[in-house]
Amino acid sequence: MSSTKTKAPAPLLKTFKLLLEYDGTRYSGWQVQKKRHSIQGVLQEALKRLTGEKIHVTASGRTDAGVHALAQVAHFKTSRHFKAEKIQEALNGILPDAVAVKAVEEVHPDFHAQMDAKSKLYCYLILNDRAPSAFLHRFSWQVKRPLDWDQIHRALEILVGEHDFKSFQSVGTPVKSTVRKVHWVGIQERFHDHPNLYAIQIEANGFLKQMVRNIVGTAVQVGRGMFDVQEVKRILDAKDRRKAGPAAPAKGLFLVEVKY
């Protein structure tokens, strides 16, 4: 009689959700790139050291070079049956100081950090002051000339709702549609320790490549009096990146929250 070999069952994979904080100053962004230092790269290397497995980490979205995160969400799968607390402790002992794991949670196997995200909140810091800050220079855009913040707020409110944001999309990362829905915008000001620090906040169901930075750069042009408020509506309708203002520097941008 001939004998048949039965295949060993595939290992049962666990899915873990990560809540991450990182200073993107010295990184080429989230995504792994050849010969460049990335957030995804250092995480995957740390997980390989921890589990002995080649692991792919998927984030809610790719932050660009120099962009920071206060609450990036990511997930990965592993056959190792570690407890969530053990993973958090071990990763924080391996990762560089600029990357911190704030929480780890075992989730349903079908959870997907990117596909399941409903909206994201970004914040952009502007130091509107003639004098620089020794502590904020890595995390904000210093604009020395006075800005009209009432005009900036009026310009930003034009973008609330569902629109085609092609005029605010930088070249790269092809997408099926450039239509996005901005849920709300806001400006936080008068921070106790930094009275000239402003935070532009934008929440949307998704963002195009450098969309927030291009919006902020255009809004600052309005604040300087270089664009009229209604010019923002014309820029939006033009669906032409050349009509909008220059992109704000990456260093002032933070991913603040991902909602599911």
C-alpha cells in the first residue's frame, strides 16, 4: 500500500495593533526604501529580532519624510504567541529613541490598519514669531511676518466638505480618485508657554500625497495677503497643483489621530 504524507497545518497567526509615536526628523518617511532609514524599516527589523520571523507592518497611511506622528496606527501578524504587554516592552527596548510604541493590542484577524480607518486628524504647527525657538525648530514652521489668522481660518473653511483636492496633491503615489471629504478644520492658538504658536488642524476621510502641507502653504499665502480668501475656491475648482501655494515644510506636520 502506498503511504500519503499529510501536510502540517499552517501556524495560527495572531494579529496585533500598534499605537506608535515618532519623531520623523531623521527618517525618509514611513515606507521602506532602499538605502534609506524608514519608520517601517526599523519596526520590521525590531520585530524580526523579537519573533525570529520576517514580518510586514502595515500602517494606517504613509507619512512622508520628516513628518511626525503622535498616534500612528499599524498592524502585523505573527505565529509567535506573545502577550501584547510583552511585545510593547520588548519593542521599546529595541527601537531607537525617536520611535515609541504607546500601546499594543491583540485584535481580530481581519483588522486592517489602513482599510478599516474611517478618518484621520492631522495638525500643523506654525511659529508666527520673529524670534526662533530653540525647542520648536524641529517641529514647527517659523513664519516671521505677521499673519492674518482670521483670513486663514476663512480660507480653510472653504475646504470643508467633499471636494476634488487635485490642486493640493503633489506628484507621486497614483490614486483612483482625488476626491476626499474634509470633516472639519480648526486653528488652536494662545498656547500657555508659546503665545505665538498656532496649530492648524484638519480631519478628513483620507488625504492625498502632501495634501495637508499644500493646504497649509496656500493658507499662509492668504494670511500674508498674497491670495484673497476666495482665491482658495478658485484653486480648488481648477484641479491644478500649479495654482496652489508652495508646500509647507514637512517638519511642522503631525499625524494626531486615526479613527476607526
